Amino acid sequence: MADSYAIFGLGSFGAKMAVSLSSYGNTVLVCDINPARVDEMRDKVAEAVVADVSNQDAVRELGVRKFDVVILGMSSHFEGQILALTHLKQEGARRIIAKANNDVQERILYRLGADEVIQPEQDVADRLSRRLSWHNINDIFEFKGSAIAEVLVPAKLAGRTLLELDLRNRYNVTVLLLRKPGSAEDMATGPGTLLERGDQLTVFGSRQSIVDLFKED
């Protein structure tokens, strides 16, 4: 089901988020104080508005309660970001995700009531460093204490079926999908699925269990 988003701040991060969310069928409103940036987005999103969201009246006029998520991408103008966050809380915004440039900004935004704070450059650096260090783990996404990861089958698991490996009971890791080298299609798996070295798996489980099971020795 499509959701509705409001994005305040049309720098590189905000503009890319708006286009991406819209491409997935979501309803997106964008807002920036710069008319030129807003004009560039008019044909790419449902609504584009010129407004100063550091002003409470402007935030109120946008009707922020109707959006599932409001994303604050104004971290290069941190004073304005703080004011916008304060107004959003006062106006009853459902969920607020804010962009930060550093750890100090992140702590402040959380204390002021942001539901989630991201540091895009730091997040990308962390994901890349994990992928380079763990070799067989292409990507891993954590949520609610668990993780979904894309991994490559290591030599220690190759040549055996999922029934033989019994990963769910022995390691609390569930194999969701399998993709053979050179294929663009994911395959469903069953107990008789034979794993071969280099197969790509999509797996679900605890982060540590996935790392311990699939990292290259």
C-alpha cells in the first residue's frame, strides 16, 4: 500500500529521496524555501511547495498530520531544522525522520523528538566497510533485533542440502531465496535445495548468527 510523505529541504538528499519515493508509487509533497529547487521537482512529485518551514504558520498550513512520514533533510541549515522539528511535534506529525551531519546533531534531534535520525554518509560508509571486511556478506539490513542479508554460500556449506544443514534449528537462520551465479532470477528454496559455492542467498536471522555462519574463514 502506498504511503504519503512530506520532505522538507531539497538538497541532494531530499531531492533524491523525493524522486525515489515517488517512483515506488507513494504520494510525495516536497517543500523548500528556494523557488528554483521547488520548480525542478514539480513534475516529479505529487505536490511541490515554496515555504519556510522554520515558521510555525507555514508548517500548520501544510497539514502535516495527514502524512505518514515527514522527512527533514535540512541538516546544512541546522537552526532551521531544529525549528521545523519543534513545529512538527507541536502540530502532531505522526512520524519524523531527520537527517544529521554528525553525532552531535543526531543526539540533539533525538532529544527534540525525532523518531529516527540518519547520517547518510556514515550509514553508507558502515555498510561498505562491513561488505569489504566480511567478503561473503554482500549487504545486511537490521530491524527490530533481526536482520535480512544477501550472502554468498561459503565452502563450508557447499554441496549440502538445506535439510542436511538444518540452518533454522542449528543457527536460527532462515534461507528465503536463492540466486545462481549469472542468473537474474531469485528462486524459492525447499528442504531439498542443494547449495553450491557462490550461490547468492537472501537470509533472515540475527545479525551475529548471519555473520558467524557466512563470513569467510
